[in-house]
Amino acid sequence: MVQLVLDDVRAVHRNDPAAGSWLETLLCHTPLHAILLHRVAHWLRERLGLRLLSRYLSAINRFWTGVEIHPGARIGRGFFLDHGTGVVIGETAVIGDWCVMFHNVTLGGTGKYHGQRHPRLGDHVFVGTHAILLGPIQVGDHAKVGANAFVINHDVPAHSTVVGTPARIVKRDGFRTDEDLPRTIPPPGAVAVELEV
Ligand SMILES: CC(C)(COP(=O)(O)OP(=O)(O)OC[C@H]1O[C@@H](n2cnc3c(N)ncnc32)[C@H](O)[C@@H]1OP(=O)(O)O)[C@@H](O)C(=O)NCCC(=O)NCCS
């Protein structure tokens, strides 16, 4: 447990240019509080079978940090959550080691499956803000999910970058999948504006 806490603090310093001292991180980094409280809730549920207490702690966690993580979710070492608010992580979600996730990300179910019904993230996965990943999908090691991407019922290969709604692969193993793809996708309904130079 001590090693897990140390790795979570290290992850903040590794990923957040705004991070201050270790004391400041421990006292003020609310997403870190969310992860640490989740680790306690998960331990209460998995090791001691205290399901009600673990759910209660998870509810307090949500109230305190704005991050909703079901106590059943499995989160690996060195998880970095930036900002945190609005993140929802479902009961059977799995997050590998040294993953990075921004605010308002959803790792949710589709309502169609029982048992394993939430996404599984490999190691070193990056998930941008407002990304929505639904269903028992697998996101491979070192994959990047762009901000606002919507991924449902399709796995994301390792070492790939996916963007858009629905998400598609724009880069894999360091190479663009389609050179003709525009490098930015305007949101639906957006109107181009001519800038005066
Ligand atoms: C999509 C994202 C993950 C790419 O990150 P990256 O480190 O640049 O990833 P990669 O190098 O693997 O891929 C970049 C490539 O994808 C392309 N790409 C990115 N977004 C794209 C899009 N919407 N449409 C098409 N191509 C896109 C880039 O043009 C680039 O191509 P290039 O290398 O040929 O120039 C990143 O842009 C993103 O969305 N980050 C989220 C950050 C965030 O949530 N911040 C919140 C702060 S509060």
C-alpha cells in the first residue's frame, strides 16, 4: 500500500508541470485524494468483503473530489488523474500501470452486458478530457485517446492514437494511418470562420 501511494504521488510529479512539493501535492491535489480514497475503498471491498462500507467511502470520495470511482474498479500503479472532476469509472473497469486521465472521462457500460462490462485499459494509456469509452473494450498499452473521443464496442490497438466521434485511429506505431485525414476535426455543426489577417 505504501509503495502504491508513493507511486501515485510520483505520477503527479512526473506528469504535472504545475506540481509543487510533495507536501503540497499530498495536501492539495484532489484527484490524488480521489485515487487514494479509492484504493482504501477497493481494499475494504476486495480484502475484507465490506461492500457497504466501501460504497459509502466511494460516495464520500465523490462528494469530496467530484470523482466517481466504483470500489470494484481495479487501478494499477502510478495512476495520474488531472483535475479529476466529472470522471466516472465503472465497477468492472480495469486501468493498467502509469496511465494518465483528464477530467470528465467516462469508463462506462452500455447496459447490454453483464459481468465484465466496462473498458480495460492497458499500461501507459493516455485518455484526454471528455473522452467516453463504453463497453467491455480493451485499450492497448501506450494507446492515446484524444479529448472528446467516443469509443464504443471497438478495441483500441496498442501504440495507437484515436480521435473523434466515433473514434478512429489516426496514428499507429508512430505512423499516421491516413495522410489525407485532416489534422483537426471540427465539432458537428461547427461553421468555419474566416480570420482577418
Ligand atoms: C489526440 C491527442 C491524444 C494526440 O496527442 P499526441 O501526443 O500529439 O499524439 P500522437 O503523436 O500519437 O498523435 C498526434 C497525431 O495525431 C493527429 N491528430 C490529433 N488529433 C487529430 C484529429 N482530431 N484529427 C486528425 N488527426 C489528429 C496529429 O495531427 C498528429 O499527427 P502528426 O504527428 O502527423 O502531426 C491529443 O491531441 C489530445 O487530445 N490530448 C488531450 C489533452 C487534454 O485532454 N488536455 C486537457 C487539459 S486540461
